[in-house]
Amino acid sequence: MLYPLIRPALFSLDAERAHGLALAALKANPLPVSPPRAGPLASTVAGLHFPNPLGMAAGFDKDGEVPDALLGLAFGFAEVGSITPLPQPGNPKPRLFRLVEDRAVINRMGFNNRGGEAAAVRLAARRGRPGIVGINIGANKDSPDRIADYAHMARMMAPLASYLAVNISSPNTPGLRALQDESALTGLLDAVLEARGEQGPPVFLKVAPDLEPPDITAIARIAMDRKLAALIVSNTTITRPPLESRHAGEAGGLSGAPLRDLALARLRDFRSATGGALPLVGVGGIETAEDAWARIRAGASLVQLYSAMVYEGPGIARRIVRGLERLMRRDGFASLAEAVGSE
């Protein structure tokens, strides 16, 4: 309830500095995480038991500093990262921009993080705590062998992750999206799955919203052939719908409200391409319970947000979860699983 009062002060700061203050506040005052309960929104996806379908997307907690604090805000799960083998500073600043008039964000962060070893120490310290924490893995910008980077991260993070998310769809590392090409993707996934091990956590693949139909068909087929646990649809977009903000021309990935329709369309495309045989995680432009419900009805078993919390504050998760319970009752579904793909 206080966020509307403090938002003007936060928005007077550089966006990246404000984000750092948000992380510091969560570290200083974390809410306790309750053990998962069998509520109306509980579901099982990829063998994991989610108390509700709403997660925090990767990018907010790049170094795995506050996953439990996010769970305490009523998120059903948290995804940390992207984490790379070696620390890297990312792209030159400024690299994060609020498009207030558009309720959007443009970022060109470039996988800035403190590296795999530092994150592993922090994440190992939370072992035994309740809650689902996924780890989003990436490759270093100057790596001579990016597939080897992903395999290394899968091996390192598998013992610490509820699931691994393979991020090949960020537009801010040159050449990274080329790993979505059919031949490169097959080799990458084979390396990640081997490094994860037979008893390792489920593997999710995060894809871009800017894919063409042949790419969608190929990725869906490869994901099912390799028995991936889920597809995360989608990352930020390099396209630019009409925007009002003075930052509209900044380079980088666009997220927030202008991404909503594109991300929903791409989710429907992957639902069709997989025939509902592979769980989907809907991401992009989700601000309200109605947005999340539309994504679930279109085929998402889980949903994630990030940019909307910039505008709505830390209470957004609890509001959306309560709204989803109301919408599920309104539409007469006895379980969340019944609603998935029901449009």
C-alpha cells in the first residue's frame, strides 16, 4: 500500500540504482516463506509442486541474492540469473530504461553477474528451505565455446536448482540467439542434459518472442525429442511497437505492457506446435490477474512477471494470486490444471 507513495522518489533515480535499492530492501526485510499449501491454485508441473502458478522471472535477482524474499512476497516460485561461469560487468551504463508512458522497460544489461562460483555459495546456503527456485544459466559474452559454458553451468547448478532454465534468447549478448537455430540448439541441449546428469533437475528452455513459424516448429520438435520439462515463452523483444516514451529508441530488449500481445501470440503458437504435450511458462507483459488468466487459458501451466513490479510494487504477486483464485471460481474450474489451454 505504501508503494504509490514512494514510487515517485524511486523513479527520480536512475533505473539501475533504483533496482539495487529494491534488492537491498528485500535483503534487509525479507518476509518469511510459508511451507507450500494445497490451495486452489496449487499444481504439479515437471514433477515440481507449485503452491501457485505465478513466478518472478529471471533478471530481477541476477545473482541469487533474494529468492526466499521473493517467495515471501507470495510468488509461487522464483527464477534467479542469468548466471554465467565467470563474472562479467555487462554492457556499458546506462543500460536500463523505464518507459513510464508505455509501462515498459528496455534493457541491454548483457548478463551482468558475479559469476557461477559466487552464486553457488549463496544458493547452497538455502538448501533445505521450502520453495521452488529455478536457476537461469547463460554463457559469457567472450567465451570461445558457449555450449561448453552452458554445460559447465548445468553441472555446477544442478545440485542447487529446482529446475534449470537455459537462456538462449537474450538479445543483449551478440550471437546468443543464434543458438536457437536447429543444429546449434540440438548440440546445446545434448550437452546441457548430459552435464545435468540422469538424476538432475528438470530443464526448461527460454525462447524469444521474435521467432518465425519454421523456428517455432523446429524448437518445439527438438524440445519434445529431448524430453525437456518446459518451454518459457518468452524473453524480451527486439521489435518496437508504437511507443510514447523518449526512451523508445534505446537499443535492447523491450518488456512490459507493449510485449503482452506478442508474447501471448507466441505462447499460442507453441501450444499449437507442441499439441499441449509440453508444459509452457507464459511471460511478457503480465500486469494483472486477467493477464495471467488469459495466458493460462491459452496454454501456460505457469506464468512469470518482472517489469510490472517496477510499476506496481512488491504487492503485485499477492494481488494477482488472489485475482486468479477469483477468476478460477468465476469460470467454474475445480483445479488450475483444468484451465490450462481451455480457451
